[in-house]
Amino acid sequence: MSYWFTNPMLKILLPMGNSTSIKGLTTIFSMPRLIMGANAFPEGKVLGMTAVDYFAARCDRKQAFVVTDEFGERFASRVVRAVEAAGFSTQTWAKAAPEAPMDNVKECADAMSQFSPDLIVAVGGGSVIDGAKAAWIHYERPDIIDIGMITPAQPLGLRKKAVFAAVPTTSGTGSECTSVTVVHDTAAHRKIPVANPELMPDFAVLCPEFTMTMPPKLTAGTGLDALSHAMDAVATPAANELTDALALQAIKMVFKYLPRAYRNGKDREARHRMLLASSLAGIAFGQSGAALTHSFGHSLGSLFDIHHGLAVGIFIPYVFQFYQAVSDKYVAICQVLGVAGESREESMAGLVEKVRDLFRELDVPLNLADMGIPADQLEEKMEKLVLYAYEDIDTLFSPRPITPDQCEYIFRYAYEGKDVDF
């Protein structure tokens, strides 16, 4: 099956379009309207505008379709009460599946079409928000049969029927602040990223209470996803002063607050700061792109059914060692984390150890073998692992071009926990 990101011409044009010289001609910085805080969906009278007031100002028919999953229903009910109090009619679809399978997305779109909303509200983690974005495409554009062929430059004409609001219940994906959705082609066992400027949510509502019931393992995994976004956003050639500022602040916050949220899920400050860090990282990588953490993580997660955040996070040390040959952007990360070194090599070693110390605090494996992946299964799936990583759209954003052979080496080094030395 072919996908938009395997088009040879796009593989040439995208890196050129994200180069400093080209982006310097015209750079557009996009983000949703952010509404943040415990009172974002008030259950009593408040002073000033609330999230629902902003929704109502954009919706004439006041028909709200709420997408969530079984876990998110408890939070979606609060959202529903708030929008119904503002005069909206609502329908809740609580069947979103993990990893946003394409058939599940289509089922959601069919339900949307029957209800005909002018507001779509996704309440959940990254899979819920991504699935709702993809369903939104089908709802607005039923003529598009294969969303895997949508390109970043293709006009979609969204918002003729509905605007989109994202309400995250996890702190990691940043999907509430990006123009990207990732769906799962279950037949091919492959993650399909779809990037288009029109997929940027109109509203992102950050309510820290919605993240406080995440168990420790999910807290760690989603937090590493945010860290991967932020660190790669600094490293990519498409980064600029705005994305650097956001990404570096996100990195600093993750190192400070993720261990606290992991140890005590009821730590309100830690939950609030991690939610902000996730969105900061999402805004940053949404403009500058993620890179090899995600191309390797997408491949590994698809073929071994590993949580996305853990799958991308575990590659941070290995891909940054790979970047070091051509880029010193990691020095900026060292500076915000207080990592010192007499040489570039010492700085990189210190940064890698800092990341691994964080992994240890979160009880996260340091290599693929410790994840429980059998060596024979790694060998059996190596060809697909390499192909999927090499073809992934995020590979084009790597500061250092990579070959299929080098992809295989990184998988093998990551399996054994060896430092990348090539």
C-alpha cells in the first residue's frame, strides 16, 4: 500500500521547504486558542470568558459531538454538562480505540455525519484526539477515501461544517496543539502520520484535573513522549528561535515535574506543569517537526505493540548520539539542564546520562532487550523495522541524513544498550 510520505518528490521537497533559507522567506507560526486551568469548564458562575463561551461564539447551530473512550467518559461528562448549559445539543461517542485504527476512525466519522455537529470536542489522550481529527476529515470531506494519501500542501476545506476543540486527559502527545494526526493501518501494522495545516485544533483546553487519574506507567510513557517532541524539536533543521524557546522550556519542565507526577499522581502542581510542558512541546514540534525518535518509535510501536511514548522515548539517547556528528544543538539542551562538559563529547555523555537517570527514576528500561523483546523476534522483524523507520516522514526532519543500514545499526545498538559510535 502506498502513502503520501513515500512519494519520492515529496521526500525531496519537504526537507528543502524546512531549510533555514527557505523558511526564512516566509514562516507561519500556528497554534490553537489555549484555555488553561482548573476552571476551564466551570460548574458554577465565573467572571470572564470560559472555554464554552469561545465555543459558542463560533457555532451557530450549537450541535456538539464529543469523542472520547471508556476511560475519558468521566471527564467528557463534565464537558457535556458545560456545553449543554450554554445551549448546545450533544452526542457522546465513547468508542475511540487505542492507536486510532482506521476502521475505528471511519465508524466515528459515520456517527458524526448522522449527528451533523458544528462543534467536535475530543476528550482523551493522543489516540482519542488523533482519531477525532481523522474522523473530522471524513466528516467534512466524505469524498476522501484514503486519508493516508493526504499531503501537507493539499487544501482540505475543513471548518465548512464544524470547528474542533481538543481536551487532553494525558500529558504527552501534544496533539491538542499540532496539525498532525497519526492513525493505525492495522492491516499493514503501520502508523500513518497525516500532516496538514488545517488539522490544527481551533481550541485546546488544558484542565489539569483531567490528568490526575493517570496511573504511573501511563504518566511515565506520556511524559517521555513530550520529552521526545521537545528534544527533537530543538535538533531539527526546521527549528527557529520561537520553537527553541518553547521546546527548551518544555524539556526543563519535564525533568523537574515528571518524576513528581510519576511518584504522586495527586500532585496538582506537577500535573498542571506537565500538561503545560506537553502543549509547549506540541506547539514546538508542530512547527519544526519531530525526527528520528519518532520514526524509530513509530516502527517499533507498530510491530511490537509498545506504548507510543515509551517507544519513542527509549531512542532519545541513541539518536542524539547519531546527531552529534553534524549538529551541536544538544548543547542548548545541556545548558537548560545544567549539564557541563569540557568538550562536546563530555557534554553529550552528560546529557545521555541525564536522560538515562530520568528513565531510572521512572522505572523505564534503558534498552530494547529489557523491554522484553525476544532477540529472535527482533531478527524476524528487522527488515520491516528498518523499512518503516526509513520511510517514516519524521526521518526527513533528522539533522543528519540516515541510510537503511544505519537504521538497522541503531535498532541493534538500542537492543543491546550500546552507545552509538558511527
